[in-house]
Amino acid sequence: MTDAAHGKASRSYAWGPLSAFGLLVAVVTMIADQGSKFWLLSGFHLDLRAPVSVLPFLDLVLTWNTGISYGLFPQQGPVGPWALLAFKIAAVAFLWAWLSRVQARLTALALGLIIGGAVGNAVDRLHWPGVMDFVLLHAEIGGRNLRWYVFNLADVAIVAGVVGLLYESLQRGDAAKAP
């Protein structure tokens, strides 16, 4: 079937040629994120040990992010967390529609990472007081103690996915365009 106005074959917004690959990446990402959080709380008991120095520039700490990225717009009370969850659901639906239409494997990988990271952090909001963050990068430079924000594996996946999309769009020009 073709779209007469555009002369292109119509495509589904639910499933495409690389949807299975993107779904696999998303599921693996979400399981790795949730598994690391579960182990750090239930097996390692990070809540009782924090901070734990892993490397001279990396500590494990426990924080609950009730806002969005970098702790912006913290939400308390009954409405705010549900609004953030609804926003994540809408974002994942948009990203899924985009995934269903991509033709490049790198774009599908990147979208799978972003979707998996977003779902991993959304799961946190369903059963904890916020998103569990636990990785703290820091350095002492010129007598100043510099600390990065605290993050988790889902955040790493989201950033890696965005970098993949940027790389793809710079390499091919139009490969990573959203629908």
C-alpha cells in the first residue's frame, strides 16, 4: 500500500524491521539497570555502607532523585511523581514509534538504549521514593574537590543512546530523523 500524497509505502508506528533488535536492547538495558539497583540494595546493602570508594575518582553512594535529570524540578506529594511517570510513558511511546520506522542498526541500538534506560528509571518511580542513583564521579584538581552528579546505569544508557543518535545524524545526515 502506498501513500498517494508522498509516493512512499506506508509503515507501521508499532513494529518495523529493527523493532525486535531495539526491543532486545531495551529489555537487556532495563534488566541490567534494575538488576544493579536490586543487588546494590539487597545484596551489597549500599544503604548501610555508603559511600564506598571503588576507584580514586569513583564512589558508590545512595541517592533518590525525585526530579528529572540532574535532580531538576524535584517532585513531592501525590501529583508530581505521577506527572513525571506520565511524561516518561509519552516519551517512550514516541521513541517506540520512531524505532518502528528506522532502517539503520545504530539508530535502533541508540533508541533501544534510551527506551531501556527510561523504562528502568520509570520502574524506580513505581516502587521507590524516586530514581535510585549510585555512581559518583569526583576529582581533586588544584585543591578543589569537583563532584559530578550521581547517576545510574539507566542514565549511562540514555546518554550513550543520545550520543549514538548524534553520531548517526552527523554521519548520514538524515539517518536518525524522528518521524
